[in-house]
Amino acid sequence: MRHREQTETATRDRADSLRVMAQARAGDGGPACGLDFASQDCLGLSTHPAIVEAAAETLRRFGVRSVCSAAETGETNLSVALERRIADFLQMEEAMLCPTGKAAGHAVIRGLVRPSDHVVIDETVRGGLKEAAEAATSHLHPFRHLDADHCADLVRAIRARDPRSGILVVTESLSPLDSGTPDLAALRAICDEAGATLLVDVAQDLGCLGEDGRGHLGLQDMLGRVDLVTGSFSKSFASNGGFVAARTRAVTAYLRARESAETALSPIQTAVILKAFAIIDGAEGSERRARLMRNVLNLRAALRDRGLEVYGEPSATVSVGIGSVDLAQALGRRLAELGLLVDPAEAPEADPEAARLRLHLTAGHGEADTARAAACIAAALEQARGDLAASSRPLRLRVAA
């Protein structure tokens, strides 16, 4: 269900947790309705009263308007404050706002990587980061997913034959495919040894993981130790938009000049993200993250109790092993019939027989929701296997007497 349109806000159930029901458009254009495990409002801030009031107040102050580029007065006091908040939150020197997370990846990679430079990138990194690397240089070197030793071998081999060109190592602090996380300290050591630059994208865990919301950068004690950080606000901050944070102000100054035509975030977006930061960085943010993690652990346990394989570290995205792409597609149809909205299952490029179903948890789900989701997946998987078995039976032709 790639074209989701949430049409109904959440209401509180007896357990005082937000039960999110949604209506969506299925891939064939038909309607679908059910319990929503497809939206990525991890902390449930999109309907938070303080967030709604911040948007309304900013609307009254600035009106509804399309914003020009930051270089052409699109930048406001709000955006300056937000950039400072991001940099301080990540213990970086400077941050720069971008219209989307994808735009952030393009800005930093295409801005800094020359055609003669090398990009060493986790093979599962997708979207803007991979596209930007392919556009910036032909010297693209994928390393096995989360394999720091393989990354080190590639970096050392590149440096041995090319002592002068730049090397950019790219990874994600949390993989959206399988909730795996890299050894960031090991990647830092590899980069230090070879004079390479380390870029970490934090789109999946910033704000929603760790006691303080700093994600795996905080959990691995790597705040301020990464050269470049990119991310987006769509998972935890109730808005779209993205950013680049750097350890040196010269980097963001150069990128600002190069990306001067990019449209700035609107004042409403900026005000919403600032208010979200205030909540995330306070006691309420800690409470919402704790609620989210309870839901995550409950769902992972319920799925394993039903004999299903669950990948990676506990995070807002629960990745479930399914098998073949054909089985995953049949499963998706059955889940829609059972009233469970999830992302379409997908498989890594390297292994088409290892499709994964991804469920997005929020602080608003309750124990009943996670139990129902696990039961629906187990039942739908059994039905999907039956569907495939029936479709593969040979036709029996009746012969007239």
C-alpha cells in the first residue's frame, strides 16, 4: 500500500494508548482500511496538542506561503534556531537544513565528492545516498552489510593504489531493511587510519531510540565523532525536511553556497520541528520512547512465539523474515483482507529469496495492537502459502468419454 492517506486521527482506548486506524489506497487503486503499522510517526507527535498549536501559531504569524531559497531571504530566525538545535543535539559544529532527507544526501555527497574520489558504502544503503554516490563518482565500492572488516579491506586497498584521492565511507546508524546497526567506532578507526571521511545517516533512529533520543550515535558514544551526519524529520519530528550536520563550519558554508537555489523549509515546518525537539529532549520524550520500546519488544516476542524470524536490533521498525518475493506479495494481499496495514515486503538485491516484511511501531500502539498484528501475520502467512501451493498445481484436463 504505497499510497497511504491517513484520514482518521487516533482515539484513546481503555489502556490510554493511541490506536491508529487508517484508510489507504492499495496498489491496485482500491480502498483498504485497518490497523496502521505502515505510518512512521514513531512517537505519535503528529497530533500532539503542542505541535498542533505551534503550527497554528506560526500559520497566524507567517501565513501560508511557498518559501524561496535560504540565500534569497528564505531563511528565518526559526530556521537559524533549528540549525543550532540540530548541531547541539548531535554535538556537531554546524548544521544545514534541506527540503528533504533525500536532498540532504544529495547535497553532501554530490557537493563534496569529486569524480576522482571513492565512495565506500554499505551495500544495503538505498535512496538518496546511493543515488548521490552514483552520480558523483564512478568509483563506488559497496561493502557487505554491517561488515566493518570488509569495509576496512576495501578502504586499505583503495588507499594503497590511490594515496591522493578522497575516500568517503557511508553507512546508516540503523538499517531500514533489517534494523541492523554498524559498529560506528570500528568505521571511525578505519577512516582515521586511511584519512577517509565518515558519513552516517540517522534518518531511522534519531529522536526515537536511546534514553535521550540520540539514536545509535548516542548509544555507541559516537556523538561528535562522525565527520558528517545526514537525516530527516519524517520519522520522529512530525514533519518532512532534512539536514546535514558537520564537525567543521567550513563544510556547511561550502554546501550552503553550492545549494543556494534549494527551497528553504517553510516557517510552519520549522516551528513544528523545533517544538518536536523540545518534547523529544525532555521528560515526555523519554516517556514516549519507553512506550514505543515496550510495543517493539512485545511485538518481537509475539512474532517469535509464532515461529517467525525477526531481524536486527529492537527499533521502531520491526523486520520479519518471509522468504520468496512471491510469498511476500501473496502475504500482502492476505494482510490487507485481515485489516492490517503494513509496508510492502521487499528483498535485498543480493538475496531475492529473503524478503522482509516491515512493521512500523509507534508510541500510540498498545499491547492488544501488537498481539493482533502478530496473529494476523501468522494467519496470513499460512493462507499465502496455501495460495501459492494452489497456483502451482498442474491443470487437470477433463477428457470427454
